Amino acid sequence: MPHTLSSTPCADGFFMPAEFAPHKQTWMLWPQRPDTWRLGAKPAQKAFATVAAAIARFEPVTVGVNHDQYANARALLPPQVRVVEISNNDAWMRDCGPTFVVNGRGQVRGVDWRFNAWGGLYNGLYFPWDLDEAVAQKVLEIEGLDRYKAPLVLEGGSIHVDGQGTCLTTAECLLSPGRNPDLTQEQIEAYLRDYLNVQKVLWLPRGVYADETSGHVDNLVCFLRPGELALTWTDDRTDPQYERSLEAYEYLRAQTDARGRRFTIHKIHQPGPLYLTAEETEGLDQVENSLPRRAGDRLAASYINFYFCNRAAIVPTFNDPHDAQALAVLQRLLPDRQVIGVPGREILLGGGNIHCITQQQPLG
Amino acid sequence: MPHTLSSTPCADGFFMPAEFAPHKQTWMLWPQRPDTWRLGAKPAQKAFATVAAAIARFEPVTVGVNHDQYANARALLPPQVRVVEISNNDAWMRDCGPTFVVNGRGQVRGVDWRFNAWGGLYNGLYFPWDLDEAVAQKVLEIEGLDRYKAPLVLEGGSIHVDGQGTCLTTAECLLSPGRNPDLTQEQIEAYLRDYLNVQKVLWLPRGVYADETSGHVDNLVCFLRPGELALTWTDDRTDPQYERSLEAYEYLRAQTDARGRRFTIHKIHQPGPLYLTAEETEGLDQVENSLPRRAGDRLAASYINFYFCNRAAIVPTFNDPHDAQALAVLQRLLPDRQVIGVPGREILLGGGNIHCITQQQPLG
């Protein structure tokens, strides 16, 4: 019996749990648009299906799809994955889907943020984005969950929480003129406190170099558990990512979380650097109003863009010499989980990775 | 974890329960197409919303909607009704939705019949019908229920069961050249036995006069309980419905059900006769490939086209002198239910009524 609520999660005693808390299921969308995904999205569809199949070993997965791709998605996804119609402009459930909140007494609700395709008319990545904007509501309707309509432009990939009162975000993204130019940093932080029910917001300066999301935090750093972080890293001081990772490291070293703890920070060396190839760009439709992609463009590749599901972590790999080390380090840091590598380049070509295309629905 | 099964309900011990058995929820679709529904479907949308609201007092209701009507449907339906995307060509969930079957031990599955818009290229009512054909699968996916794919063109409105082994249908519909012209009556009956798990199929000759479905049984006669039927009737011997109702009455009087019982048959006098007005036809889009509707056309109006939901029966009314008697007789015959009249003319203008736009999902 879904209702739209005019209160806030904080006022009602609901909060966003950490991604590593137990899930009821994972939500994804199905890639389709030929200006984002090369070769009619066929390689990306295979990559998304592999991610869905990997997660479905550990928890239920629901994939939302436009009606003209329903039969194809149903055929390419394993039968245990649920396929539902959710019309969309592109396939980034992390960013246009709901942020689920819980009250610790079995109830789950959803926050439906405003969505403007990562920058709206200022520097958004495509136009229009009306279908994406309705995705969160449709997910909550299917589940019969109450909805908070948040008056803030925000993508799920621009926040991380530890479930114990701490939120990580980046100033590069949340203060971008493409998001909420009429709000001050204090006003934005007040919304994060109200809708995530966090007590401390840590504003990292910038995200990953060449990240077209205006620097989403979920490509840069993530919680492994409260007080413990994984950060994308490079040892190459000439790489433009170096100063960004160092800046994040130094910022986080100087901070404490909502409970006053200092952070343990694990550096995960980035892949590559990786670049778009001419063959890859030639497979894309050329259209108006979408971000152009050119051969030689730097790709914002990062192992941090992985996803926690129940008893596992699904990590993008790039057929890169750094893959093995990233997987080994994460497996050592997450001894209670299976760390599973899944090829991520085709997802990266669309502008994100495994974390960007998934959204956890927590258990109540 | 939905799977498509290659066996049959009969082989697996599943059967279709009676509509008056307990429901988990009711499924509907949202009217939209302007060649079926006058004035851009606005009056029909109000009528459907009233039906949904009436049922939602007694059990959960889910309404499937095309994406471009999602926001409008969400706004017009009460909040306790769930709205989900299910693309469709028109709004007849009874006919394109799944037939749910149960095994009496808590499990529910669905039968997905072939659908061809009531006659395909022979005498179907519109073209194309590809979205309708996928509705049943999408309903079952949302619910995570296993699916039987039946190799038979059949609409849910062409069958009624008593849940005790008896099926009612009409030869006019099931033997129509527009349905399964390559199958004999015996082959069709074998499919009904296999997929509904019934032991006796009663073939009424014809349905209601001027019914564009080729005479669906659900507009003519229905079970009130096993062994007891309600039949649409007229006392006017000059009305073309007279001989059809008399023919059905005499046929049923001579039959027994699967358990050997003779039928008690209650006659419910029809409304009207009712006819399309010029004002009503002028509100329709004129298009190719759809059944034309002309001022003065006879409407196949019947109170029998009502719907059982938990603890109630939702009955169409027509602002007609016969309304009060129909409601009173049904209330007397259904003493354990609330009999609720809901205005049905706007639904009738589209070619059916409350039973045609609903589909029960039984409790397991």
C-alpha cells in the first residue's frame, strides 16, 4: 500500500543502512541506448547479464527494462532473475533508483531524489531524462513501499554511508552548478541529514579524474566496514589521478567519523590508465544532446566501483595487470565474503561500473 | 524465481480455483487507446478507477499501465492501489492476463495463453496486439510465479470454472475461426482439461447478442457457487437476446456438472436494451484496423459481467430501471458478500464490463 510521505526519514526514525548490511534483493536496469552502449548495446547487455547472474548466486535480482527490450532481456538473463518493465532513458539504477531506508524494526521505505542526468541543462549527459526520473517511484510501487520525495537533485552514486551516522560525498559533485545551484552547502548537508539520517557528512574535494558524473564518490572511495575505507590509488605521480587520490587520502586521514573514529584507509591501485579505442567509439550512435565520446578519451576506471551483495563483493576487472592484486587485496580485507571479479570494461565504456548499475534493497 | 514450465497444470496437480475462492489480489490494466475509449479515455479512466477503488476496499489491487500514462494513473487511482508498468494495447486484463492455478498446498502458478485480440487477422478487434500478448508473462514475473505457456488461443473471459472440475465455455467463441481453426473441438477440450485441470467442459452454444468477443461466456452466465448459476435474461421475445438466453437456459437445464449435480439457474434480467449514442461515437478516434463503432449499435450489456472479490461482488450498473432488481437479486443470492453497484456504461462502451477488466490472483 504505497504512499508518498511528506515527512523525512530522520523525523520518522528511518536511516540508510550500509551497503554491506543484509539485502532483500538487488535492483538493476537493462542497457539499451545506442549512443551510450556500443554495437546496439549487445556487449553491454552481456556484461550486465553476467553481473546479474553473479549477484543472483547470493540474493534475488530484479532487472527493469523498457518494453521493447523485455523479451531480449528475459532471454539473456538467467531464469532466477526477475524481469519487470521499468521504462528508462539509460541503465544506471544506482543513480536514478531509490535510496532505501530502514527503521531497525522491520520496516523499509524509499527516498526518491530528483534526477537530472548528472547535471541537467548545465552539464547533463543526455536529454530528456523523464523516464529515469520516474524509476525510483516505480521500484517502490512494485515493492509496495512508502516513498519520501526529496527536494534535492542527487544520485545514489554520489553518497556512501557506514550505517552508523557517517556519509561520504564529494564537493565536486554535490556543489556542481548542474545539481542544486540555488542551495548552499549547509542546506544540501541538512537534506542529507534529514533524508539519510546521518550525523556527519564528510565532503571530499573531488572524485576520480575524467569521471563524467562530476566526481561521484562511489568511484573513488567506499566503506569496507565502519571506520575502514578502500580508496582508488595510483603510484604514478604524473597521472592526473595521483593528486586526486592523494588529496582524498589526506582529507580522510584528518577526519573522524560520526562516532569519533579515525579511518583506516586501504589503497587499491587503479587499472590502466585505460582509454577509449577507435573501434569502441565507432560502435556508438552519433546523436544530439548526448555527451560525445572520442577515441583516446581517458576512462575513469576504478576497482572501488564494486558492489556488496549478501556474502559477496562483485568487483569489476579489466583484463589488466592490476586486476589480480585488486581482487587479492579486497579478498584479504573482506574475509567473510567471496570476492568475485566480473569483466567491467563494457560497463565502463558507458560511463560507470558495477556499483553504478546496482542498487541494494536492504532487509527490513 | 519464475520459470517457464513445459508440463501442464493437470500433470503437476494444479487447477484453476473458482473466482469466489479467496484472492491474494486483483489485477487490472489502465484504459488509454482513443479508438476504444471516447474522449481520450478520460471517462473510462474514471470508471476504471472507481472499480479499482471499490475492489481495494476488500483486497489489494495492482493496475498495469503504459509508461506514458503512469503518472496520470497514479494520480487518479487511490494510493492503496499499486501501479506498475505493464505495456498493453488495450485494457482487458481478464482476457490477456494469466489464468492462475493452485495446487491446494500453498503454491500458485500461471497459465499464459496465446492472445490474438479476439480473432487475430480473421476478426480481431485491433492490430497489433503484441503488447497484450506479453501481459500475462509480465504479471507472473512481477509476482515471481512459474508460468505454463499454453499453445491455445484463449481469453480468460471465455471460460468460467466452479473449482470442482466443471468449466463453462461457448462454442461460438472457442470454435470461432478466429481462435484455433486448426484444432478440433476435442483437441480444444483436451487443452482445457490439461491447463485448467477440469473433468467436464460444458459447451454453451452462443454468448450475448452483439458481443464483439465472439460470445464470451462471462457476459452470459457465471457460477455463484458450485451447482448454482446466474444467467442474463430478457422477457422480451422480440429481443434478439431472448433466443440466446433461452437456448443457454435449456442447455444448462439438461446438463450436470463434473460431480453429477444438476444446476440451479437464476435469471438476471438484462439492462436496456442499450445502444451507442452519436455523442459517444463522436468521442472516438477514427483509425484503420480497429472495429468501427456506430451510433445506434446495440451494446452487449449484462449484469452477469460482475466480479467476485473477497467478501464482495462488484456489479456494473447502467442508470437503468433494471439496476435495482439486479443488485437486489444478487445480494439475496450472495448473502455472505456485499453486492456493490459501480457505473459500467463507460466500460461497456469499450466492449466489455467489470469482469472483463479484472483478473483474480488466488491465495495459494
